[in-house]
Amino acid sequence: GRWSIAIHGGAGTLDRADMTPERDAAYRASLQAALDAGKAVLAGGGSALDAVEAVVTRLEDDEKFNAGRGAVFTWDGTHELDAAIMDGRDRAAGAIAGVTGVRHPIMLARKVMIDSPHVMLAGEGAEEFAHEQGVEFMPPEWFDTDARREALERMKAEKLSALDVDIKFG
Amino acid sequence: TVGAVALDTHGNLAAGTSTGGMTGKRWGRIGDAPVIGAGTYADNDSCAVSGTGWGEYFIRVGVAHEICTRLRYRLLAERDLLQATVPTDADGVPVDYIHSAEFVLDADKAQEEIDAVMGDVARLGGDGGVIVVTRDGFPLFSFNTTGMYRGRATSEGLDQVAIY
């Protein structure tokens, strides 16, 4: 049977001048490893949902990417994580927003899709649901990375107030 | 943000996205969450989509659902079925035209539709990218930033990762 997969690890202003050969190789190796994880599921006859989860959980554990471990900092220096998953067979969907401490948000989103009657849970309620479902939690420092903390500090240094930060998104 | 979209050997599509949002977010702003329909969508009749970028623009455009809708309608338009009722067989039973192997939307035509939606995001001032796997198994990208960490593979032997 025919299978196909595509993955991403984020998009943005990526200047080739800022990319050392070592950094470039590290990102490509991480992407290839994640792609290989999805390929293995599909080539073995596994489901598209399992392939998606295999890729995303791997990237969530990789601190180079802005999800799970390595997530960016909020204004208050915390990490708020969001995820969504959808099954094309019947358009079942699950999403979570603004949760803290969940190691693999994509797995929690899948729990919402399968084990709850709802499509999207947010904040403390989503975390309560996660605990009930036995989802893995990690301490806050597990998500911290120096690069992301420096990005927050740079942002705060460049902005006069929080209003300057948020107004451009409104 | 990270994500994946896939078509399995049973013909089923799925999409998933996970993110930490944008640096410095406040007030419970979840506009960068991969909201269903904006940043994530999957429908076996059309495609699976995962997005990354300036999420609040993706919400305003409804990027993921818009791409799926445009691919489904483009397929029907290519077959001159947009103005027709659903074809029926001799017994009057609707034909499953969506799932017929006879109906394939070419990769280049799908790419046009995907690029058009991302162009809409850009016109509003947003940026980012999407990965798409169509129901016919084409793994496609579109982004309006200088780079996007990405990869794709198929059972036919395509296997690539790219950044710029």
C-alpha cells in the first residue's frame, strides 16, 4: 500500500549566515530521526495517527524545537503548551491549550479526542484531565533552555512594556 | 512549533501539531495554539494539514480547513462536477466519487491552492508555513518565511529534509 508523510519543526526568519555547519547538521539529523520514526510506523502498516504521534513526541523531546522540552518562555517565565490532533477518517479531533508540565502535549490532545466527549480543553481543566488519564508530567525546569530564556530577556529588553509586546498581535 | 501529517496504507489521513507558542505571551493568549481548522485539520476526502507561524493570522484565515476545502472543490472543478448533483449509479445510489481512484488531484494543482491560502495569510501581514499530505498521497509544503524546518517521505522512495 501507498503511504506518505510530511513533518515540520517550525518556520521563521532563518538567516544562513547565522547557521553554522554544526548547527545545520544537528537540525537535519533531528528532522531525519523524526521522519524515520514516522516512516517506520507507516511502512509497518501502522496508522496515520500513530505515525503523527511518533513524529511529534520525538520533536517534543528535542530541545531544538519550540514544543514540549525547549518551548519558549511566556512573559512570566513559564511554559504554556498547546497541541492538536485530528483523524481524517471521521474528523474526530482533540486539542489542548495553555497547559503546563505535560511532557507530550500531543498525547494529551489525543486523549481529549478519544477519552473525552470534547474537542478542546484548556488550562487547569486540561491539566486535571491529564492527571486523571495518567499522562506524564515533568518539572518546570525540564522544559527550560538557555536559548529560549535569552530570547525572552532580549524581548523584554527591547520592549518598553508588555503592551508593546501584545499590541501587534491584536 | 512542530507537526506531522500522514497518509497510511489504509488510505487514512491524520494531522498533529504541538507548540510552545510565541516568546513573551501573556494573559492566557492562546492565539498561537494549533486550533482545529486553523493550524491543524484532517479529512480523508481532501488532505491533512499542520501549520506553523503567526497563529492569530492562521485563525483569521482558517488556514488548515481552507486548504482542505479548496483541494476538495478543485478536484470537483477539475471533473466538472461543481455544478452537478452527486452522480448516481443505475440504481440511483450516489457514487463514491471522492474515493474513486479515477479522481486524482495533481500535485501541482494542489500546490496552487495551498500557496493561495498562504498568500492570503501574507496579505494580512502574517507569516509561517504549512505541511500538507493530500488524499492522493502528495506530501507538499508552502511557507512565506525564509526558512522552515521540514521533511517528507513516501513509499515510492522520496526521503528528504530541508531548512531553507
